[in-house]
Amino acid sequence: MASKEEKTLSFIPIILILLLDSSASAATAGQEAEALLNWKASLDNSTSLSLLPSWVGNSICNWEGIACNNFESITQINLTASGLRGTLHALSFSSFPSLMSLNLSHNAIFGTIPLEIGFLKSLQILDLAGNNINGSIPHEVGMLGKLTILSLQQNNLSGNLPTEICMLNSLSVINVAFNSLMGSIPEAIGNLSNLTVLALQLNNFSGAIPSTIGNLSSLKEMYLMGNQLIGNIPPEIGKLKFLTHLGLVDNKLNGSLPSGLNNFTFLKQLHPMGKEWKRIHGYGLVGIKQRSIITRNNEMHDDKDIQLGQLVACTHSWPSPEWKEHIRWD
Ligand SMILES: *[C@@H]1O[C@H](CO)[C@@H](O)[C@H](O)[C@H]1NC(C)=O
Ligand SMILES: *[C@@H]1O[C@H](CO)[C@@H](O)[C@H](O)[C@H]1NC(C)=O
Ligand SMILES: *[C@@H]1O[C@H](CO)[C@@H](O)[C@H](O)[C@H]1NC(C)=O
Ligand SMILES: *[C@@H]1O[C@H](CO)[C@@H](O)[C@H](O)[C@H]1NC(C)=O
Ligand SMILES: *[C@@H]1O[C@H](CO)[C@@H](O)[C@H](O)[C@H]1NC(C)=O
Ligand SMILES: *[C@@H]1O[C@H](CO)[C@@H](O)[C@H](O)[C@H]1NC(C)=O
Ligand SMILES: *[C@@H]1O[C@H](CO)[C@@H](O)[C@H](O)[C@H]1NC(C)=O
Ligand SMILES: *[C@@H]1O[C@H](CO)[C@@H](O)[C@H](O)[C@H]1NC(C)=O
Ligand SMILES: *[C@@H]1O[C@H](CO)[C@@H](O)[C@H](O)[C@H]1NC(C)=O
Ligand SMILES: *[C@@H]1O[C@H](CO)[C@@H](O)[C@H](O)[C@H]1NC(C)=O
Ligand SMILES: *[C@@H]1O[C@H](CO)[C@@H](O)[C@H](O)[C@H]1NC(C)=O
């Protein structure tokens, strides 16, 4: 505790110097190096003999996983699968005014997402997928006005999807799959006219699918399987003319399939115990002509037949490897 406070106090003179310094770029570089080294020092180095060995001295732009702009201010921190074990709380987010991409996916980061994440005013990509982060997604994420990709899947996040996310109109991808999020899908999600991927599967979202989903005019992929969603599929989904992947299995949806989806191939009659189903288990989606819908465990009423031949033929075309982990092949 005492040493933490000392560290914080030792920052104050540096900040004062920075404020007085007329050479902004040099000052920023020093501040950024200090911030990264403080974070490195907070990480668990007991499992790795060489934790970020290049992170010494102050040529930060040559450090592993770091990229800078022409003013030697950090624009990317890119440390995917680097064996990092620790929290984000010793990372001074306010020290990175130029940071556009923070990619710390597939490490062993735990603890919560600090509210200070909102200081990253230039951030376009936030990828913290595949860690062990818990707590809720802070409302401060709504301050990241330039964000295009929000990747928080495969963590242990709880709480609601903050409505503030719906103000980020540059967003192209929201992936919060494989967490313990709950509450309803915000109606304001329909504001995100540039959204192409909405991945909410394998959480505990409840309530109805908001009809405003039909306003997501750029949407190509929507994954909602494995939640507690009720009610009917809003007919407005039929307006999504670019939609190629729609995953709805394992919810509590009822009613009929929207007529706008007529050209999709429906797989509702695949039964877990039936022989057709033997090929596929789990939460997958299956591309048939890259257009598919699975309605398992919902109560849908539709007469379309399954075209098993096509199903088998298309099983290799998964959109990303992570889906495969949840599929068992017989
Ligand atoms: C790990 O960190 C501790 C304290 O931060 C330091 O004393 C120790 O030398 C480091 N071990 C290695 C292998 O770098
Ligand atoms: C960060 O990763 C992206 C791909 O996700 C890559 O284009 C970029 O060059 C990487 N930057 C650094 C500094 O490793
Ligand atoms: C993060 O980096 C990894 C490895 O470079 C890459 O596969 C992934 O696409 C990056 N994430 C984003 C959102 O670009
Ligand atoms: C997050 O996990 C830690 C253990 O790693 C636990 O002490 C803490 O209570 C959890 N916080 C939340 C909000 O779940
Ligand atoms: C997620 O958190 C819950 C409690 O908040 C805990 O019981 C569970 O083990 C955690 N899951 C993982 C994968 O850490
Ligand atoms: C939405 O996407 C288009 C085309 O990619 C782009 O020109 C536009 O700036 C984006 N809008 C926002 C708010 O980011
Ligand atoms: C978002 O959508 C809601 C209605 O769903 C609307 O009231 C609100 O003004 C919109 N916000 C923005 C920032 O566009
Ligand atoms: C999911 O939400 C329901 C209520 O909507 C609740 O009863 C259940 O305990 C929740 N499950 C988890 C794993 O949080
Ligand atoms: C968004 O969707 C709702 C419900 O479908 C609709 O009433 C509203 O007019 C739409 N707003 C825009 C801006 O398209
Ligand atoms: C669907 O479920 C909702 C709420 O769970 C219920 O109010 C409605 O009557 C159901 N509709 C049909 C056609 O079963
Ligand atoms: C359905 O898809 C086929 C190609 O897969 C296309 O030729 C046809 O025009 C589509 N029909 C409608 C109504 O969109």
C-alpha cells in the first residue's frame, strides 16, 4: 500500500515538469515510457524469465508491441498472447493521448476494466478478448468517441451492456460474447448505423430483441445464441439487407420467422437427437450459402425444410476459429 502511494506521489513532480515543458513531444515520450514501465513492474514476472525484455531504456518506439507516430507518441500497444499476468489498474491511461489501438487479447489479465479507460480519446481499437477480466463494462467506454472495434469476448464480465456504447457511432464491431452479461439489449443500439458485427452470444441477456435492430443498416453478422431472449424475432430484421449470419439458438424466442428472411435457409427442424443433428452440437452457426439461421431450443413455427447436403458442404466456412471450439464433430 505504502509503496503504491509513494509511486503516485513521485508522479506529481513529473507532471508539473511536463506542464512547464515547452517541448510537448519529448515530454509525452517520457511520460509514456514511465507509464509503460510502471505497468510492466506491476505484472507477474514469476512465470516468465523474459517479460517484455525490450522494454528498457526510453526508446519506446522500438519496444516490443509498441508503435508510434512521427512525434514519437505511442499509437499502438499490441501485446496479444504475450503471457501477461496482472491487472490494468497500474496502467496510466491518461498518459497515452495518441493511442489508437490497445490490443491485449489472449493474456491472463484479471480484475476490472478501469474507469480511466475513458481517457483514451484517440482509441479506435480496444481488444481485451480472451483474458479473465471481471466486473462490469464501465460507462466511460462511452467516452471513446472514435472507437470502431470493441472486442471484450471470452472474459468474465458481468452487469449490463452500457447504453453509452450506443453513442459511439463509428463502431463497426461489438463483440462481448462468452461473458456473464445480463439485462436487455439497449434499444439505442439501433443508432449504430456503421455496425457490421454484433456478437452477444453466450451471455445472460434477457428481454426481447429490440425492433430498433432493424435500423442497423450495415449489419452483416448478428450472434445472439445462448441467452435468455424472449418474444418474437422483430420483423424489422428483414430490413437488414447485408445480413449473412444470424445465430439465435438457445434462447426463449417464439412466434414465427420474419418474412423478410425468406431467402435464408432455416434449420429449425434439426433436432439434437435426430440423425441430421449428429454432425453439429453446440452454439454454432452454419453457413449455407453463407446465410443461415438456427433456431434450436426456441419455439419457432416455420415449414421450411433442411437441406442437409448443403449443410455438410458448408461446414468448413466458419467465420472465425473461435466458433469451432464450441462445436463438437461426431
Ligand atoms: C520480478 O520482479 C521483481 C520485483 O518487481 C524483481 O525483484 C525480480 O528481479 C523480477 N524477476 C525477474 C526474473 O525479472
Ligand atoms: C498490431 O497488430 C496489428 C494487427 O492486429 C498489426 O497490423 C500491427 O502492425 C501491430 N503493431 C505492432 C506495433 O505490433
Ligand atoms: C489483436 O491482435 C491479434 C494478433 O495480432 C489479431 O489477431 C487481432 O485481430 C487483433 N485485434 C483487433 C481487434 O484488431
Ligand atoms: C473479480 O475477481 C476477483 C478475483 O480474481 C474477485 O476478488 C472480485 O470480487 C471479482 N470482482 C467482481 C466484480 O466480480
Ligand atoms: C467468473 O466469476 C464467477 C464469480 O463472479 C466465478 O464463480 C467464476 O469461476 C469465474 N469464471 C472464470 C472463468 O473465471
Ligand atoms: C461510417 O462508415 C463510412 C464508410 O465506411 C464512413 O465513411 C463513415 O465515416 C462512418 N461513420 C462514422 C460515424 O464513423
Ligand atoms: C439513440 O436512439 C434513441 C432511440 O432509440 C434516441 O432517442 C437517441 O436520441 C439516439 N441517440 C443518439 C446519440 O443518436
Ligand atoms: C441469468 O438471468 C436469469 C434471470 O434473467 C437468472 O435467473 C439466472 O440466474 C442468470 N444466470 C446467470 C448464470 O447469471
Ligand atoms: C429505428 O427503429 C424504430 C423501430 O423499428 C423506428 O421506429 C425508428 O423510426 C427507427 N429510427 C431511425 C432513425 O431509423
Ligand atoms: C411469446 O412470448 C411472449 C413473452 O414470453 C408472450 O407474451 C407471447 O404471447 C408469446 N407468443 C407466442 C406466439 O407464443
Ligand atoms: C435469393 O438468393 C438467390 C441466390 O442465392 C438470389 O438469386 C435470389 O434473387 C434471392 N431472392 C430474394 C428474394 O432475395
